[in-house]
Amino acid sequence: MTKIATSIMSVSLQVADQDRALRFFVDVLGCEVRADVELWPGARWVEVVPPGSEVGIALLTAASGLPIGVRLGTSDADAAHASLTAAGAQVHEDVLRLDFAPPMFTFNDPDNNLLILIEEEKQDGQENRGPADSNL
């Protein structure tokens, strides 16, 4: 069987107020800010990470339009998309390609949980088609 998911990159939580959530995760829980950027008007990506963890927590609003779910890494987004489609998974769209992020797409598991599959940086020195540190 082909390995599609190779890592958990981040999980996202829906929050009503990103600044309030950010203060709680940093000041109360002791997380570190990994990213706080506006991707496009109204779409702010706020990601924190507990010290020593590689898995981030994205704090997103529903109004941002950004998918709220578990972000998994894969070595090849196109191959993963083809495999999941062939297996009858509920894949939402073709592989999305943005100038500021690696190739990715969304799909649902059998219990209707949203998953986002993101192509990870190539480990053999090859260039990826997007920044390696982007966990969108």
C-alpha cells in the first residue's frame, strides 16, 4: 500500500477572536508564535507551537475562508490526489497551486472530518513548488 500521509503538519481550531486566542495560547499555555500573516484581505494565518513540538496549532476564523481541519504532509500532492480519488474518497477539488504555498488539496474522511494534504519539501535536495515552512 502506498503511504499517502507522511506527517501531521498542523491542526486548526476555529476561534472567534484571533488576538484573544493568540494571547491565551502564548501567555497562558506557553506556546511560541510560528506565523502571524495576512494571506489575503480577511484571511489571517495565526499558528502557534508548543515548545519542542513540530506540530503547530492554527488559530483560524470561519470568516477567513481557510480550511479548518488537520493538515497532513505528503511527498507528492498529485499522486496522493490521484490515489484518494481512485479509492473513492470525497476529494473537494484539484490540487491547489499558490505562489506562496506548496501544492495542496482538501478532502473528507469517512466520518466527514476535513483533512488538508500538503506537499512537503523534498528531502533529496530537490526544489519544492512552494516555501517549505508554509503549513497552510
